[in-house]
Amino acid sequence: MRIEEAIKQREFSNPHHKAHVNILYTAAGLNQHTSAKLKPFGISVQQFNILRILRGRKNEASTVKLLTERMIDKMSNASRLVDKLVNKGLVERRTCSEDRRRVDVFITKKGMDVLHAASEAVELGIGDQLGQKISESEAIELNRILDKIHS
């Protein structure tokens, strides 16, 4: 479906404006789809992002500041998200032995298990949302263009 039909707008002021709205609309749709895939696991897209960052750290210490820097959604309150993940038993906070003012965040075994299952669901969703609609070469070209926009 064309963006004009999706948002019921006849025309845009120029192709760049249309592209901007199209990217925002598409991102919102992908985010909603991912949220639905994560719902059975009781985690949000932002919490999923934090768990993935922690998994990628391979048991290296992570501060809330580091998590914020690496998150996709920079407007998220990483400290609040970590608190929620701690309450769910998916991450733990530990006082740093070298600097008692610093608190490190680590993913737990339960967090790894939830992340593994949630990642499988999200990957299947990506196949539904993108893999069936654009080719691999189109995905490569789309990535090239998107990288150019945010570089």
C-alpha cells in the first residue's frame, strides 16, 4: 500500500517530505509488530533492546550510561527500564568493586532464556514483515540509503 493511501493524504509538498513521512510510518508499523511479538514475554521493545545489548557484552560490566549510548531509542529512560528488568529477574545490578559509586548491570540466566525465545519470535516477525516483501538485494539497498540518511 502506498503511503498516500495508508494515511489518506493526496500529495506531499515534495519527495523528501514524502520519504520522511514514509520512514516514520514504516518505523511505527515495524515497532508495533515487534511489540506484539514481545508481548507474550512480558517485555517492551526498549527492554528487549537492553537485553540484547547486555547479551552482546558477554558478561562484561555495563553501566546505565553505556546502555543509553547504545540504545536504538535514545529518548528511553534506561535507568527506569533496567529497574523493570531487575524486578522481572532478567538483569541484576552489582556495585563495582573498583568504584563503589558505579553500578554495573548484567543479564541473568533467566534474562538470557527470555531473550533467546523472544529473539526467535522477533526474527520470525522480521521474516513476515520484510523477508516476504522485499528481496535481499532490496534490503541491502534500503540499508545503504538509510545509513546515508543517518550518517
